[in-house]
Amino acid sequence: MAALTHHSPKLHLTAERGFALHESRHAGFRREWHTHDCSMLLWTRAGRLRSVWESQPDTPQPGPVAATLVRGGAVLLPASTRHFTAAEAGRQHHGELYLPPDRLRSAAPYGALRLDGAALAMLEALLTPGLAPASAELLVRAIVGQIMASPLLALPQEPASLALRLVRCFSAALERDQALPSIDAAACTLGASARQLQRACQLEFGASPVTVRRRVLAAHARSLLAEGLPLARVSERLGFASSGHLVRLLREVPPAR
């Protein structure tokens, strides 16, 4: 995967009350790809948020899924799910509820959700200043029950973003032992311009398409080395002029965390 993944532990914050809460009003809110060691419910109070996450392996279409969230929209993710969230133009206000993994059953409606009125009202109340700890704990218990029991409507899930499709384009070439396409060739394959790829990669990964290309190549090289292939063989297989060039790439592009 082209994007580095940061692990952001939150489980320890839930130890005292069985949950942890965070909210943000920052107009430029942006969290790069990261994971948590607990479940997370992210819901939008105002503005628009774009959220991208890796769907569960047992879903009909595993891989990255994207949704644009407005008020009443939410994303429920199990522990260890890679995800990325960024505010779109204008103001935004959202909340994040962190829960120990065992508070949600395996049948929880993970993914993009449309919260019903009761769930939304309780989440709003949870953010009320001065709310007594005992009342907050009761609210969280009720929120979990409402999410599990209510017929929540899934939001329309958007196709993978242009930046993620670029990553797939590079990965597919490497998996077929083909040379990586140039940025212009990849743009043509994806039906986009190089400028559109530039904007998409900056928004999604905070990097240029060239940097994304290098990250994909480095990640693939590391996977081949981990399989036990010698450096010289990997260098030749990936089309490097010498092993030294591959070593330089691996030194300049750190492994995903």
C-alpha cells in the first residue's frame, strides 16, 4: 500500500469508563492512514468529511471503501482497521467514540451508516458539557444497543478514489511481473490527466504520484525480500540497473508502519 500507516492506540483511554470520546471542529481536519486498537464510531455533526477504510476480508468486495459523510452519517469500524479521514471544503464538526472490541458483537453493522434519530440524539447528548460520568456511561450503553438493534441504512458507498485506483494500477503491474507504468501512462489507463492524479494523491496521501509510485515499488521489493529472494534477484526482477539502486530506494522510502 502506498500510504504509511500510523498506529494510534486508544484502548487504554477506555479502561476507566469503558469508552473514550473525542470531538473536532478544525476546518482543516486531516488524519492520514492509521489504525486503532479498539472499535471506533465516527459521526458527522456539521460539514462534510471524506472517510476511506479497508473493508473486512470476508466482505463481497474486500479492499478500500470510501464515503462522504454529512450530518447524520457515520462510520463504524472494528479494531485494527486502516482508515483515513479528511475534511472537505468549509467548516466541519465531528465526534469519535472509541469502544473496547468486546463491546460490539461480530454482527455489528460495520461500515458507513445513516444514524437514526434516537442514536443521533444520544450521541449529541454525550458531547454535552458537564455531563455526569454515570450518565455518560448509561448513554454509551444505550448508543451501542441502538446501533446494534436499529435498522440503520447503509450510505451509498463510493467507488475507490482516483488515488487508490492509481495504487491498484501500480500493484497490478508488479504482481504480473511487468514494469511499472509511467505517471502519464497510468493517467491514460485511469482516464484522468496527470494534473488530476497530482491533486488526488496530494489529497489522499499528502504526496505526489511519483512518490506514491516509489512507495508501491519499495513495498513490493520488501515483500519479495521477505519471501527469501536475494537482493540481486529482486533488483533484476524489478528492472533496476543494479542492486545499489534498489538499496538506495529502500533507504529513501521507509517501510509502512
